[in-house]
Amino acid sequence: IYTLSLHDALPDLSSGINAEYGNYGLFSKQYLGDKMILLNDPDRVKKDGELAFVSALWFWMTPQSPKPSCHDALVGNWVPTEKDLKCGRKPGFGVTINIVNGGVECNHKPMKSKTFHRVETYKLFCKKLGTTPGANLNCETQQQFAAFCG
């Protein structure tokens, strides 16, 4: 039996790698007016439920070049460039995994256990919501957005 676990399904946006790449700095600047507030205290997101919710929504909706927003990638607003297609990136849930955690989870065959559970959780939510998950559910053949795909 597959057990639904939000811990397995959702990324940890408070991890050092995300702070290093600027998610916390960008969000902190836009929402709190100073990028250093969350860079100096990333645990504040874990401790403040409202801040955690708003930061997750901000991350989901905000494109960070060269990445589209997760929302746009999932609902079909994002149109892949020629480079995206060469790198195996196509609209669907798989590219949202790439946007969130591509350097760790994508371009691995077979797909990592964490990625498999993320996809299965997404499919479970789709089923419970009475919708279909669509195509391109994983990122095992996708290069991360920072990759050169000649």
C-alpha cells in the first residue's frame, strides 16, 4: 500500500541549496522588503505557517529565468524553446520536478525513489480530484535548466 506523505511529495524550500540559489532572497525581498531577512533566518519559514504557505505559493507561481513557473509549465502556458526540447523538457508534471529540484532528481534512469514517490503522489491527487495527470509525468530524460544541451 502506498502511503501519502507530504514530506515525500513536497520540496524543502528552506534547504541550503535553495537559499544559495536565491529563492529565499528573492522571496524575502518581494514579500518582506529585504532579501537578507530570510537569508539570515531561513528557519523563519518553518516556524511561521502563513509565511510557509505564501512562500510556497510564490515559488509555484514565479518564473525564475531560465525556468518558467511551475504553474505555467503544468497548465500549458509555458512553450518550450528549441533548447528545452533538445534537453528533453516538455510541459507536464515532470518539468515541475525539474524546476523545483532538477539538479538532484532529473536525468536519472531508473528514476530515483524520491522522484517515483513524487509522481505517484501527484497521480493520487489527480485521481482524488477527478482529473487526469496528463503526459510527461517524470523528468528521468530531462536535463536540468542550467545544462548545456548542444
